[in-house]
Amino acid sequence: MISSLRGPVLAAAGTTLVIDVGGVGFQVNTTPALVLASREGHEALVHTSLIVREDALTLFGFGTRDELEVFELLIGVTGVGPRSALGVLSAMAPGQIAAAIAGDDDAAFRQVSGIGPKTAKLITLSLAGKLVAPRALDAGTEPVPVSARGVSESVLAALTGLGWTERAAAEAVDEVLGEVSEADAASVPAVLRLSLARLGPAQKTGRSR
């Protein structure tokens, strides 16, 4: 089992990092927020889960142990695969997930691509009591101290890289920045998560919008 990787970032784009560990490049599927926080040539530490299938070995990685633990809880729910679990963690911080489960708020999970009403309800039922809210309330990623313009540009680049049109992405980011607190507006991960939630699953199928 590969539980973590540490090494220079060889590539960072979309939802993928490539990390050099002893001369071997490991491809890690992760959240857009972690990709944005990573810099090529800089060292990164990711906590990983190795998913073994008959035809593939796939690594999923996260910046904190909390995110990894939530990921592993999510993939234990019937109907939630690794990609869907990653989608949940891309759109919601661990604390938001814990709060949604504690409040039996399955609507929060229905906003994630690949999560239907039945699966969303099953998540809240299956994980009830399994997340400790005070610990999970840590957003999992430190805010990025950049200007509002820098935040907007970084989030737009991430969203267009994930397949949304520049127009749709810009509208979502503008709406989010007009509603959030000053602290959240200065955080790339926070604006990205809120923008992903606003765009919703229907826009995650391609560049047609």
C-alpha cells in the first residue's frame, strides 16, 4: 500500500499531479485546489489511497489526512466510486461534508457530478456518526494569500482546464466573489469549491455550455 508520496512536482494540471519519488514519476489524481496550490519543481507531500482494479492501479492523493480519511469513507458507500468521491472533495471541504452529514443534508451531495438522489441519501445515512465535525471543520487547505484578481484568474484557469467554457466559469466566479466574505474571497480553494458547487453537475460534461 502506498500511503503517501513526497517529492518534487513534475507536472500539475487539471486534477492530476506527477510527483518524482526517487526518480520514478507517480501520477496522482487529486482535487483542483491541491493542483493549484502545487508548483512544478517544488516539493509536495500527498496522502494517498491506492485503488486496485483488474486492469489498473490508480493513486488518489490529498493534502491532508482528513481529506484522505473522508475519501476512504466515501468510497465505502455503495454506489460511490473513487472518481465520485474525488468530486465530492473537489466541491466540498471535509468540514462541509461533515456538516452536511450531521444535518442529513443530502442536497449538498446531489450537486456533485455522478452523485444521484439515492446515492446522496445513502451517503448521509451510511456516514452518520462516522465523521467528527470539530476536526473535519478544518477546510483542509490553507488559503492562498493573493489578490482578488489573482484568485479569479487562478480559479478561471482551473475551471476551464476541467472543461467549462470561459464564459460559464467567469459567471460562476463573479457570482461567488460577490457573495462570500473577504477571507473566502482571498482563498483560491474556497472560491474554487464554491464555484464548482454553483456550476453543478449538469455543466461537468464538457465544453458545450
